[in-house]
Amino acid sequence: MSEPTVLSATFDILRAHGMRTVFGNPGSNELPFLAGLPEDFDYVLGLHEGVVTGMADGYSQATGLPVLVSLHAASGSGNAMGALTNAHYAHSPLVVLAGQQVRDTVGQEVMLSNVDAALLPRPLVKHAHEPLAASDVPRAVSHAVLEATTQPRGPVYLSVPYDDWSASARTDDTALVGRTVRGADGPSADLITELAARLDAAVSPVLVLGPDVDVERAQAPAVILAERLGAPVWVAPSPSRCPFPTTHPHFRGQLPTGRNSLRERLEGHDLIVVIGAPVFRYHRYEEGRYLPEGARLLHLTQDPGEATRAPVGEAVVTPIGATLAALADAVGDRGDRLEPLAAPEIRRVDGAMTGEEILEVLNEQVTDRVTYVNETTTLDTIFIERVHMDRPDMYHFPASGGLGFGLPAAVGVALARPDDVVVATVGDGSANYGLSALWTAAQRNTRTVFVIVNNGTYGALRGFAKALDALDAPGLDVPGIDFVSLAHGYGVPASTVTTQDEFREAYAAALAAGGPVLIDARVVL
Ligand code: TZD
Ligand code: CA
């Protein structure tokens, strides 16, 4: 066997962490790394770094594993920054490996030097580094992966000069392969007893659940907790995942993103228990108080940053899954069960299709092998309220609101779950930020149904323009985009539909297809 090199030691570490699927877009600096890629690794090429990173984000969310992203120097990293905002707020453990020029030429700023590499991706990564010597690269790779996967999880960044890869590895680098990092203990018996007593003492508790409940696969204990408390359940604003079955009778919907409208929904409750979400991820600015009169807020999160920056409430930093499971057991059963809300009216317009009618068809044709990726900014709130999702891990939305996640993440989820169908409902505006993911979908023949919810405009911005008295703003419409031709250009079969019946038929065929299909669904705003 040949002497271990920095490169071979790196692949051993990646393999030990289950990181054999690499998403990338290459350049000269990365070629020495890529040329050594072992046969059991799979390099998934994306044509733009935002798409590469979005695919990796989807793949990581669907597998729960850290994922290596190979990017080209500063320019490739720069292109990935928008997608990194989503990975950051989704707590996705992406390990971004950026290729650097030859170590001793970076100071001269030769072409494709990544000057001040560790500074570049801040503040979107929790850790950024460029090792000071080739011999430190394997340790730095191990460090980066452990940092990404330790709570709060999130993307990290490592810049490696390309002449480092062929250097000899240190003998004790082999020990890096077995390293793990665990948090301190889970929730203590004392903590659970104290929290359960607070919940039992509340007259009218309400649960507000966030994406980390879904990340931790803790929907089942959340259901038990809600039932035993007789408590309604809301999804915290701007959710990137769906933490509670939307078909459950206690489900009340998604909290709005403005202070006043949110507070009004929680009126009448004396204890608001927020689990696995920030308090709160507001979007629309409304001057007003955070909580209803007399209400207390208890915040259970595993992100110390979420805990420290919240404007109200009492926070406990604790693992969400274990805490929910213990609390579900510990609280008393009040015997109160809630009636489900009445089904909402579906808006219909003569001779045209509405977005709500699209969601209706998703419900008609749902199977237990569907995952949704949604990036329709006018349907974002009602998607969770209306679409029947009775399984965990069934819904993704860009976690920071940074568009360009939908199409790439759908491809990433589909690559991670080849037996499922991923349905990506994406606005006609949003689609353009990640369009070239269609190419990877075609090349990999992923089972993805891309539904372009096409209203010809940046619909959400029209709503904001009204609220902000900025209706004269230019650049709000996006007419003249031929998605069918674009899809064909990337190798994806596509058609246009203009009525709900046409959509119903096209959608059924797309679900049954063995590969990617795009439906350009024309809707009225
Ligand atoms: N650029 C990026 C990367 N992210 C963003 N969030 C925006 C711009 C701003 N933006 C929004 O926040 S919503 C939106 C934009 C441009 C309109 C999206 O239009 P759409 O969806 O066609 O995808 P709707 O349903 O018509 O709103
Ligand atoms: Ca639109």
C-alpha cells in the first residue's frame, strides 16, 4: 500500500462520516482533489454553485448526514452564498471545501487565489478555516465535519491549497477516523419534572412548534404531548419544515409573520410553549407587543443562539427530541381533545386556475412516497395549512427565505430517496434562481415533479409593495419566460396547463413517470 497522503487521509475521514456523495462544480484549484476521488465516492455535478449547494442542502436534510460541497475558490464560494443562507438557517451540516491556489503563491494574488479565505463566508458558516500547513489538513477536515455536526449544526467552510493534497499525512491522522463529539447529557429528570409541572399548572397552554421538531423526528411525541395537554398546535412563522401532522385535529395552522397578527392568534393562552424554533422568525414588520396580556412563554431549543437572541420568554437549551419524548410521558392527560378546524374554502376563478386549486390536486393525489419542496412565496403560508402531510420529513422550504433552494433541493432530496417522488412547487420568479438544477435532474433521471406555479409576477413582492406603500417600484413582473422550452433545453420533458383539469391530468402522469417532469402551471395571482 502506498504511503498515506493528505488526500487519502481526507477520504478516510469523509468515508467514516458517511460522506461519499460529493456535490460540486469544479475549477483548476480543485482538480488535484477530484482526480484522486476513490471509486466508492459519487461526484454530483451542478452547473452553478447555488444549485450545487442547494442540492447538497436537500440531500443533507433528507439523509440527516453531513455532506461535502466542493466549490471553486472565491468566485465559486461567492456564487454559493445565497444558498448558504438557507443551509445556515436550516442547520444543515454542509462541509464546504473550497479549492485554493498553490500555498506559496496566494500572497501574490495569482489568478484564483482566495484572499482571506476564512473571512469570505462569514457570517453564514459557524466555522471557517484555512489550515496553516499541509500537515494540518486532515485534522482540519475532521474538525470541520465534527463542528458541522455538533449542535447547533450548520455549514462550515474549509479552504485548502491544491498542492497540499499530495503531501504526506501524519501517522496519527489515522486516529481522526474514529473521532466523535457528543453533547453533554440529555434532559435531566429534574428538568422534566419542573417543565411538566409548569405545563400541568397552565390553564390553557398552546404549543408552537418549529422545524427542529421535524429535524429530530419528534412529531410522534409532539402529538402525544398536544393530546394530553388538550392544547392547540401552531407552526412557528417562516417554517422550513413541517413539525406536526397537518391532518391532526389539534393542528391550527401557521402563525403569521407580524408581531400583532401573531399575538392575536395566541390570545387567551396563559402559557405559550415554543419548541424547536426561534422566538420568532418575523418577516412583516408590525409595531406592537410580542405576547398577549398575561401570557408567559417557555422556549425549548437546541440552538443557544436562538435562545440568547429571542426578545421574550424563558429559554432552556436542551435536545428537542429527548425532551419532547420525556415531557409527553410526564404531563398528566387532561382528557381534552380538540375538534379539527373546518376545511377552508378554495378560491376559484372562472376560466383560470388558482394556486389553491393546485394544492387541492396535491391532496387528491398524495401517496406515502411523496416529499414536497415548496418555494412559492404567495402560497407559503397556506401550503402548510392546506396540504395534507401526515408523515414527518415531508416538507421543505428555504430556511432563510433565500430563493434558489426549491429546484436544487428537490433534486438533492430525490437523489437521497430514489424510491420516492419529490414534488417541487416553485414560483415562476423563484425558479430562475436555481433553474440549472433541471440539468442535473435530467442527467441523473431523478423522480422529481417540478410544478412551476406561474403567475407572471413576483407575487409576494406585489403584496409587500402594497403593505409598504411602494407600488411604484419597478421590476416586480417577470413576463415572457418559456419554461417549457427551458426545461426541454436542459433535457426535462415539460408541458403547459391552464386549468385545474389539465393540471390534474398532467400531475398524475408526472407522478407516474420514471424521471423528471416539469409542469408550467399558469395561475392567476
Ligand atoms: N433574491 C433571493 C435570492 N431571494 C429572495 N427572497 C428575493 C430575491 C426576494 N423575493 C422574495 O422574498 S419573494 C420574491 C422575491 C424576488 C418573489 C418570488 O416570486 P415567485 O413567487 O414567482 O417565485 P410568487 O408566488 O409569485 O410570490
Ligand atoms: Ca410568481
